[in-house]
Amino acid sequence: MRYGIQIRKWRPNTLEILTELGVDFVQIPFHITKPPLEKLVEIHESGIEVYGKLIPDYRSWQNYRDSWRGIIKQYSPVLSLLDVFGEPETRPGTAGCRWAGTAEELKEAVGTI
């Protein structure tokens, strides 16, 4: 079994804590925090995989492309996975967890990455 945790706040000894915990991967919620790439490079180079999560604001689907492109451009050297859209299984009533636009809008947003 693999073990991972989500990181929202950074401490000077974050890598030390992760190593001590023995995690295999970390998940970074990019809709909450955008850590310096250098921090994620340290984690990545230590052998811990970096997964990104992005729940874009459901009210502004037009900005999804820019959100994805910016994150992919900045963090692709360290990302093993980027999970976009959210957690409907854990927060079904929360805005942003489900696609709020039309099927055509989704196709346009995803097709331009």
C-alpha cells in the first residue's frame, strides 16, 4: 500500500517531516496554495511523488484554461499527476466540485490545454 498526505501550509522542515512520516506521495491543492517550485523540487528529488489538485472556481469556467496552463507550465517538472475538478464523492454540495458549464464549454476548456 502507498501512503500520502496533502500539504496546505509549508514549514522550514516540511521535507524532514515527510521523510520521517515515510510518505510515498504528497498532494498539493493548487486552488488553496501555490508553493515555490524550489520546495516541490526538493520533495521530488527526495523520491516523494508530487500530485497536484486543482478545483477551479465553478463560476468562471473561462479561466480554467489559464489556471491549468499556468500550473502545468510552472510545476510540470515535478508533477506526477494533476487532478482537476475536485471531490464530488466527499463534497457533493460544494461549489467547484462539479462542472457548472455546458458540455460544449467543457470540451472547449479541456481541449485547449
